[in-house]
Amino acid sequence: MVKSTRSVAFVILIGVAARAVFAVTDGLLPNGHFEQGPAKSELNGTRVLGPYSIPHWAISGFVEYIESGQKQDDMLLQVPEGERAVRLGNDATIQQQLAVTRHTYYSITFSASRTCAQAERLNVSVTPGPQSGVLPIQTVYTSSGWDSYSWAFKAKHSTVWISIHNPGHEDDPACGPLIDRVAVKTLRSPHHVKTADNMMRNGDFEDGPYIFGDTPWGVLVPPITEDEHSPLPGWMIMSDTKVVKYVDAPHHAVPCGAGAVELVAGRECALVQEVRTVPRRSYKLSFAVGDAATGCQGYLAVEAYAGRATLNVPYESRGTGGYKRAELEFVASDNLTRVVFQSANHYVKSDATLCGPVVDDVRLVPVHAHMHAARRLRR
């Protein structure tokens, strides 16, 4: 009887430990790199058996614990950091409970790699709420096969569950993406990222998702049509399946400050922000166009739209960094003006991975009447 009671107490203790709630700090979640793994008794080959077998995580569905260098058929599975990762097979979910601050915005960053040929996608969600997003991961943007993705949410409760789910149902239940390194970052409210001399919110891209310090490939920002729930506060990403890339100064050539956006998907994706304007008033949009010093060479071009005005900005890139500034004047026709940036074409590096021009330091200011008068006098 004593032994039975102790066994029950032990099970309860494990369940409580698995459900421990951790306060959010910027960086990796507890065991976010999955280096702490299941006990051997909790594995059937690579498949994880128990819902709380991976420390600090709850799982469901077909989840595997993968070690770097492990083989799948003829493919060698690599892990970007450390020695271990998880693979989400059919209808598999990993989730972790966090203590957050209500009404605060957060972004999640994680690394993922495809292991099969099908068009894979991931559902990222937070509950209660609920809030969720579908992240397309069929396009690979790095030569290593690993990309980092971001997703954002606004906390509606003080305790939330963060979940990453593979909704796929394949003949091979293990055919799913690898996940490694899950991190969180607190974002400023999109309503508080505007300066007195710039009508654009987060026009300098200083506010963005968490970037892992030892990865040189930046973070992908998926299609998102709500600027309030964007990992790039103030900005929307308009596309069906393509993304933009958020890049940082330590690993890339950034025209200004600490962050910028690389338009890596050609005309299939647009970086968008809606700005309050006064109809029939003139405005000036200015921005920097360059390259991220990642070997993206050749004739790059950015197409900018503001209201009914358009501008094509060519940039001759050597792939080693640099930028030029551009300006577009327009007259607002509505109370809301949509500012849009697109890469004019698809570009690839020598390793066949997608790349594109960098946009940074986007500024929008009204053009006062006396400025127009001065220009007319100079003509």
C-alpha cells in the first residue's frame, strides 16, 4: 500500500512539474533547444511516448526526438544548434505554458527544417484566446535547409499555452518538419512605435522578432494581414505562401540602426503599412534600398507604392553591402494611404537560395505649401 501511494504521488509530482509556468524573458524558452530529452524508457526508437517526457514541454501526436547526424533513408538530419531537436509527425503538437503580461505583445521565433518533399506548413497558436496563424514552410531560404520563423500575439491572459502543430496526415506518420530552438521576445505596441518626425510606425525596423545570435540567416516573417499581431510592429506581410526576412546588423549590412527587411520573394510578397493621411495633401516618402552583404549580386530593384504614386528604385549590388536613398512624392486621395514595398523580381545567390534587396529607414512626412512654392521659384 505504501509503495502504491508513493507511485501515485510520484506521478502527480511529475505532472505538476511538467505544467510549471515560467515567466517570459527575451530569449530561449526553458529547454527551448530540446537538449534535455526523454528518458530511454520514454522512447520507442525515436518516438516520444509520454505527454510530458520532454522536460518543460507537453506533446501530443507523433513526436520524435532526433539527434544530429541521424539518418532518414538517404538523408542525414542535421541540427542547427546543439545535438538534438524534435520532429512533428502526423497531427503532432509541442506546447509550453508561460506567464505573460496581459495586453502585451510578444513574438515567437523558432527554427524549422523540412524532412519530406510535400508542401509542409505549421500552425502556431496561443491559448486561451485563441490566436493562431498558418506558417508556410515549403520554400527553403537557406543552403543549410534550416530557416527561422516568427509569429506574434497579444496576451489576453496572464498565463498562456504556446503551441506549434503539424496538421499534416501523411502515409508515413514520421514525415514532418524538424523543430529546434524556440524563443520569445516582448514587442512594443504597434501604436507606440511612431516618432514625432515620421508618420510611419517602426519605419526604421528597430522593433522586430527575436534573432538567434549564432545564426547568420535572419528571421522569416510570414504572411500576416493585421499590423497589431505582426512580429514587425506596424507592418503587414501580404502574400499567400511567401515571406519577408528580418535581418540584423551583427550578421548583415543594414543601412541604418539594428534591423532591416530583405525582400526575398519577388513580387509574390509585399511589405505593407497603412498610414492616416489628409485627402489632397502632399506627402514625401523616403527610404533606403541596398543589399544585406550576403552575396546577393546584380541588378536589384524595389518597387514602392504610396496611394496612386509608384517608383522603381534600381540598385546595383556587389553582394557586399551598401545602399542608396530614394524619395517619392504623392498627393493623398483618402484618409488612409497604403505604403507598399515589393522586390521587382526574383533573385538568387550563387548557392541557389533566394535573396533580394533590403529596405530600411522608411520615412513619411507632409510636404508643406511653402516647400512647393520654393521649388516653383527655383525653376
